[in-house]
Amino acid sequence: KIKDPKVLGIDPGVKQYTGYLDVEEEDKHFFYWFFESRNDPKNDPVILWLNGGPGCSSLTGLFFELGPSSIGPEIKPIYNPHSWNSNASVIFLDQPVNVGYSYSGSGGVSNTVAAGKDVYAFLQLFFKQFPEYASGQEFHIAGESYAGHYIPVFATEILSHPQEERSFNLTSVLIGNGLTDPLTQYSYYEPMACGEGGEPSVLEPEECEGMLDTLPRCLSLIESCYESESVWTCVPASIYCNNAQMGPYQKTGKNVYDIRKECQGELCYAEMKYMDEYLNLDVVKQAVGAEVDNYESCNFNINRNFLLAGDWMKPYHKAVTNLLNQGLPVLIYAGDKDFICNWLGNEAWSNVLPWKHAEKFQDQPVKNWISSTTGDKAGKVKNYENFTFLRIYGGGHMVPFDQPENALAMVNDWVKGSYN
Amino acid sequence: ASLQNVFQANTLLDKARNALGLSEQQLLDSVPKSIQKVWGEMGMLFPKETAELEFITKPKSKINSKPDSQWDFVVQEHPEHKLRVN
């Protein structure tokens, strides 16, 4: 038998499950890690957490952002008192295949939508095996960055199945520092990098000028991608725009995930190497039943995957319109120090998103968000009915890493139903 | 550069076409001239990124899969999917 993951001491007090969802015919195997709520798992909600990339493991969310422990320089767990399983059970899922501990013996998944059906199957089987977590508890999907593509698709997939067929209910979705409406969001790299996002400019005036000069061509390529949604127009859009709009900032050596910092190491955070080392320890792989011999936090092969490059610029915000019109609560939150999925772009697309109460949403005042754990003015919030945009002060791309108390306040308030 | 460009574009488009299993004619039918030109330009403007494009995701190196008997639960109630639980 594989050992109990509890032996690792990540969260010794709670029940945990790890394992794989196997898609036999396609030789795809998705790794997951479940932690029960530290509070009251029989009543607390369940959250599925997805990281983006594309090609980054959700175990980065576990060990670097919001999970029960982080990994320190001694390559040992450090207890996280602000873990998101304080008042909810949390599932971390590595997808698409060849991300983290997930794998495929053959060529991998090349676009997001194919993974949607697998995620639905995973949830069906998980809650069939563990009905004690779907006996009245609510279920939310949360994620960040490229999960801004995944989550609207996965939620649409789930809601496309009749309620009576499902072994679980979807209560809401949360997208943090996401990429969901590139046509709107790509106009906000220049303002964010050039002093209009709340931090001083990190580029010279002529570089800002250069970004503005290339923007019309970039937007016209994205528009072609929106119209055709064909890989032939979408791949050039992502290559052209990412070079033209992100290139100047990247050349400064600044951390694309936090405009206040320099980029250190392959993923811009030197501390991230500790969790890589930890997840490659045999004792860890044996305790969780990992079936790959090498763990990487981000698989750049996938990030350079040609079809995902085409996926990048597709209009996934259209799926958000449908979710909102079906009444599903949607939270778009953004740490305001991130460049690569910055708060200006996320605020902008939230404001222009067409849905049945779009005008009323636009007319709502932007209020101070008071964190329920610290009592601080921790950001700005705008809400109408089931749609909320939240700017979080002092957060980078990975808000729970920079603002752990306020991130926990946000998720606890949200899953309790305080959508405003 | 323009000569190189054409080869670059063709190479890249051919690689993409092969990845999608399309014939030459299917490609010409589905990709307007204007877009073929953009692909050529892309190869010239961003040779590194276009050269790095991966057309299939390479499978993970070594896999040591564990038999169902080593897992605490194995759930097979979904047609093509199986859940293994530790």
C-alpha cells in the first residue's frame, strides 16, 4: 500500500487524499491532493484550486500560496495559519496533463476545452466516492492567471450537465489575476508599466511610446482571433502581442508578477525552488503515490505548446457572460502589484463584459473593501447581484503569497455568500 | 530576410499543418493569404519564439505507475475515467 500523505506533516490534523484521475483511452493521468477543512468538514464548503501557466502545477498554489504549509530553506513544511483550508476543504488538481505530478504516456492535451470533460469526470468520481463532502456543502472553483481561461470553460462544462446527473453542485467561481478577455486586457500593459497602475513607471517614455505604437496591430490580430477563433489567426496574435506588450517590461529584469520586485530565478521567486526540491524527494513521492520521477512547478513545453498559444487569445469571457446570466456568482479579484495579469485590465474587462445586468454593474460605486480579518482598508470592491470585482492592495500575481490574511478574509467571506 | 522569411513561414506553417494533420490543400483552403503573410512576418520578427513553438507536448520522462491494488479506493463509475485514491 502507498503510505498515508499525512506522514509528511503538511497538515497533520486533517484527513487527506491523493491520487490520480485516469483517462484510460487517452493515457492521461491527473494528480490531485485533497485536504479536509481544519474547521468543520461536514458543513464547510469544498474549493477546487487551479493554477495557470499554462503548464504550472496547482501544487504551487498549495506550497507557495494558500495551502496548509509552505516549504522553507530546510526543505521542510512550515505551517500556514492562513491556509484556505481553514474554513473549507480544498482540492488541488494538476492539469492539463504533464503538469506537476500529472502525466500522459502519449502527446499531451493541447487546448483547454479538452481538459474540461476530464475535470467534470474527476469531480463526479470524487464526490461519488466521498459523498460526505457533497451532502449539502457548497462547492466552488477558484484559480488564478491562465485559470482565467480554464475556469469559465470548466464551469460551463459542469453546468451543461443536468443537476440530477451530477453528484455535486457548483456554487460559484473565483478568478484571481486572470487572463480572460485579452482584447480588453492587452490595452493595460502600458498603463500598468508606465505609472498609471499605482506604482511608478518602470520603463523609459520612449519604451512606453513603443508599446502604444504596436498596440493597434496587436489588437487587430486579437480581434481576428476573436472572430475566427482559429489557431491560424490566434497563434500570431499571441506571439506578436506578448512580445510587443510584455517584452519591454521583461527586458528590465523586473518581476512580471510583482512590479515592486526584481525577477529572481526561473519563475521570478527564488523561494519557489524549495518546493521543487521537496516534491522531488522520494519520501514525498512515495507518500502521495506520485507516478512521475521528476516534478517541475511549471512545464515550459506546455507553455510553448502551439495550440495553447492559439488558445491564449480566444474570447473565454463569453463563457463568463453565460455563467452570470445563469445566475452563477463570479468573483474577479486582482492583486494590484501584478503586471502580467494586472488589475487595470481585470477591472476593465469586468466593466465592459456584456451580461444581463451589465449596465447596473457599471453604475455601481467602487467602495473600500474592509478585510474581515485585519479590519484594514485592504482594497476596492464593486458588486452588483452575482458579479464582483475586487482590487486587493499590495498583492502581486499570487495574492495569497503577498497578502495571506486578506486573501483568507476574501475567500472566507465569499464562500459564506457575502458576494458584495 | 524575405527569402528566409518565406522558408520560415512555410516551415512553421508546415509544422503546424502536420501537427493538425491537415493536407497542403486543406491549409490553403482554411488560411487566407493575408494570414499566411502574418505567419511569415511572425517568423521574421520573432524567430526565437516561433522556433520554440512545441507542436506536441512531450510525454513525461519515466513513469512508475502503481497497480490498483496499492491504492485504498479505485472508482470506475464514469465511462472512460477511473479515480485512484490514497
